[in-house]
Amino acid sequence: MKSIGFIGLGVMGEPMAANLLRKGYSVTVYNRSAGKDEQLVKLGADSVSTPAAAARSVDVVITMVSNDAAIEEIYYGADGMIAALKPGTVVIDSSTISPELSRRLAASVGERFGDFIDAPVTGSKPAAIDGTLLFMAGGDEQVVEAHRELLLTMGREVIYMGASGNGSTAKLAHNTIVGINAAGLIEGMAIAAKSGIDASAFLRIVQSGGAASKQADLKGRKIIDRDYGVQFSLALMLKDLRLSSVLTDGIGVSTPMLEAAKSLFQIGHAAGLGEKDLSALAQVYESWIGKRIGETPVAAATKAAVGDESSAERRKQTRVPLDIPVMMSIYQWQEAGSFSGQSVEGSLLDVSEDGVQIASKFPLEQDMFVVIHFLKKSELPPMTAKVIRIERKNGQFQYGCLLAGLPLYQRLQLKQYIDSHEG
């Protein structure tokens, strides 16, 4: 039996290494943070203090860490494993990283007269525990085949994807679908919840109809029960979507759904949900709809009857008094299809869930569109708004403006800017 060095004992790595030990493999383990190896040592693993020590005398090194930066440190950092590899060592990386980095790792391992397989997995923590992961493998096909039995100790299937980097590319394409599916599931459940439909009943419909998905099976009950114990963290989902965005920019693929999903998970991460399961994105939607997705219609009606302060309508009515200088670009159409424009001063008085109130001495008309420019230090982009209400107060016009087509990430930026002025 081959001897194994296993580096990275997190949510996925620890149960993967445990399955190797249970099948009789000799395993040497290393983890960057202390204390993650205790259960593995009880199962018979040897624990070492550096990546180099984990790689120096084994036949196969398996790495399973969180991101490109962690891989760089483990492979190339102080006491990194590359310099310690003996000729003939096979390195298998099951992390989700950029295809470009996977190809660089393959070249570095090759320079040490070893072989490299990029073999990321699909299947979250439960599959890692059960040994039912699916490996998507890139690299030399003969090397992959020679290590199929080893991989199947931790999984149920190995699919060969082609040259080095193709395993990582396949994983990013796969996780793009995961992120979009998860966001779609949560959004649909939010629609149902806001409309007073019981979440458990709605989930049964989803699982039985055309919207059925692995995400519905894995995350549906977690969303309803608010169980955000980590199977796959929100921060890692965002990391993968960002990597996929870089990849698709490089190969020239337009990905509007990827970008929308990435924006949603960015909002979740900014809200402090990164270390929770990706299903915690539901909390963002719950803040928007003003209720828990898993709340029963009876409980919701009871809260409404007693005037619950977290009511969505009450929250929507809350307005924050402000006095922030802004400039507005005003464009007016002229004859023959031309237009004239000018900039006028104003101040931001109030902000609500989907609009702002601007004060100015300059007269505007209802339904007119203006572009609002914030102070440079705010780092906010210009925002287009439609005038929907006009009042005259204290010698100024006060304009209620609907923010038109504001992307989610810009809405988050505006909220953070407003919060800083409230403080």
C-alpha cells in the first residue's frame, strides 16, 4: 500500500484522511492551524509540523486547503512541500483553485520528477464523511488511472477531464451552477414566504417538480430550520464564484447569472455570514422580506397582530435623517433628438429601502431622470434616479427619487456609506 501525506484537515480534509486510515493506508498529516489532527492521530496517523515533513518520505501527497493563497504557502512557502518531494512522488490537489495555479503546480512537481493530478471534488461534508465524493481529475491519464483505487477510498467515482488544469476548470464551472442554483432556491423560498405560503409545503413542491435540485435536497430544510452548520461555507462559495468570474473573463464567456449570484454572496459575506453554511444567504433575503422563511403562516399572523417591530412594512417605512452634499446631472431633451445637460447642487436628506430624498433649489419635473454624484471620498459610483414625488419646503424642492436599476453590490455600498454617517 502506498504511504500518504495529507495536508489540510478542514471540513473536507479531515474526513477524507480518516477514510484513508480506516482502509489501512499509512497517513502522515499536517494542518496549518493546530488541534485539527487529534482524531486522526487516534486513528493511527502520524502528525508533523511542516508541509515539507508531510511530503518528504511518502509516495503520494494529497492537499485539500481553502484557496490559492493557502496553496501557495503550502507548496512554495517556508518549509514548503515542493522542495521536499522525492523523485517519483505523486501529488494530488483536491482544493478548488484557479486552473492557472493548477498548471503551475503541475510544472513545479514535474521539475522534481514527480506527477501532479488536479482532482477537486463535488460533494460537501456529508459526502466526505461517507466516502462518496466525486473526483474530477486533470493530468496524465495513466497517472490518474494508476491512482483511481486510492481516490475511490475517499469517493464513489473518478472522472478524467483531460490535461492539467482541466479538473480545476470543471470544478469552477460546476460550482458556478451550484451558486446560481442555491441563490435561485433561496429567492424562490423568499417569494413563497413573503406571500404567506408555508415553507415546508413549498419545499415539497420544489423537490417534486421542475425546480428539483441537489441544492433543494441539501439546503431546503437547513433554510427552513435556520441550521447554518457548515457543509460548504458561504465564504468558500463566494471564493469559487470569484475564481469562476476571473476564468470566464479570461476565456471570453459572458456570465450574467454568475455575476448576479456572486453579488448576492458578496452581500452575505459583508453581512458577516461567511463562516456559516452557504444556505445562510437566506438571512439576507429574510432581512429584505422582514420575516423568517421558515416561519409558519400562523406565527406570522400572530406577530402582525401584536405589532412585531421586525415587520417588513414597518422596516420599509423607517427613514434616516441625513444631510449629505451631492451633485446632480440633469439632462433635458431638445428638438431634433439633441439634449442639453447641467450639474446642480443638492443634498441627500433621507434614504429608504429602494429610494432617496434629495433637496435642491433647482426645479425638476416628475418622472425626470437624474444622475446623483456623491463626494469622491465616498467611493460610490454615480446612481441614476427617477423623480417620483415633489414637495416644496423651506425654500427648496424636496424630491422623492426611485433608484433605477441599482445593482445589489451598489445598494450595499450605499448602505455602508449611509451607516458611516449615522455613526
